[in-house]
Amino acid sequence: MKDLNDKIPARLEHIEIATLDLGFDMPSERNTGALLRTLVATKPSGSFLEIGTGTGLATAWLLDGMDMQSTLFSLDNDQAALSVAQSYLSSDTRLTLVLVDGNQWLKDNQSQSYDLIFADSYPGKYENFDLAWNILKPGGIYVIDDMLPQKNWPPGHDIKVKQLIDQLSLRVDMNYTWLDWTSGIIIATKLAEDK
Ligand SMILES: C[S@@+](CC[C@H](N)C(=O)[O-])C[C@H]1O[C@@H](n2cnc3c(N)ncnc32)[C@H](O)[C@@H]1O
């Protein structure tokens, strides 16, 4: 796969610099962002969820792919990281940024529904995966990255990754593709109930 992301979102470079300044060490790569931008553009008037805003890198790419009728809800429990995203992106009225624990938010928001979920944190991925999957619409897209070994993985993280893959492969309401590209990405789609 080639990296083709020379057309970057307007505020991305500012966010990248602020991310380095903050010492935030879990940033999404540009390739992941470019893929997310491509995917959200398939859902006009879409409703999107990012779990784990960080400093807003992927958020900027998501916004860049969304039409003006779409909305993005993005949450994180780290005020310092979220402040960077707020500084550069909060003027975009399609975006809602919230400081909250992702697991609690998932428990409290099971009546929501989304066209695409980027689960870029423990909640909705390694924790409470089912609660995130429940609020994905049929035909919706679920994206996770960092599925290939990363320098910042804590000890034992490889076991969590394997358990998650095993969990996904058992689902009958999901098709997924594992991309051995960038940090390792899984794109899953939720099948309609009559499939
Ligand atoms: C991989 S980083 C997100 C990177 C970001 N999406 C980007 O594009 O650079 C994971 C984020 O999850 C957040 N996080 C970790 N545990 C959380 C929790 N329980 N609830 C909400 N956010 C959490 C961390 O603060 C961190 O910002």
C-alpha cells in the first residue's frame, strides 16, 4: 500500500506541533487519518464517534472528510490532550468535544447510533467493545488502529490484541479486514439484521 496523504487538513500541522510540545506519545498516524477521511465521506449527513480524541489529530482528518450536515462526537478523559483539540478544532460547529471517561459514557449512551466509530482508546476496543458495537448502525463502520506491535505497548498488550481479534472473529454480525499497513488497522462493518 502506498501512502498518499499530501492533501492534509488545514489545521493538522499546528496540531502535530502542539502534540509534540505536549509530549503526547499516542498520536494517530497521517495514514490512519487519511483512511478515516475517506471512510466518513461515504456517509453523507453522517453521525460519527471518536473514542479517544487525544490532541485531535484523527479528529481533524475526520472533520476534513465529513460533509457540512455530518456531526462528530469525540471524547477523552485527558484534559491536557483535549485542550489541544479544543484550541484548533472547537470552532467547527459539527464537532462536540467532551471530557469524560469512555467506559462510563458508553454505559450512559446506549440510545445513540453512529455511522462510523473510531475506537482509539481502551473503552470501545479492549474494554466494553460490545457497548460500542451496539451503538453502530447496521451498515456502519468500526475502525481500530495500533493492531501491529507498537513501541508504546505496555507488557502483555499483545495478549489483549489477540483476545480482541478472537472476539471479533466469533461475531456473526461483522465482516472485517485487517490491514497490515501503517500501525495495523482493522476495518469492520456491521451486517444488517437480516443477513
Ligand atoms: C491512542 S490515544 C488517541 C489518539 C487520537 N485519536 C489521535 O488521533 O491522535 C488514546 C486516548 O485515549 C484516552 N483514554 C484512555 N483511557 C480513556 C478512558 N477511560 N476514557 C476516555 N479516554 C481515555 C487517552 O487520554 C488518549 O488520549
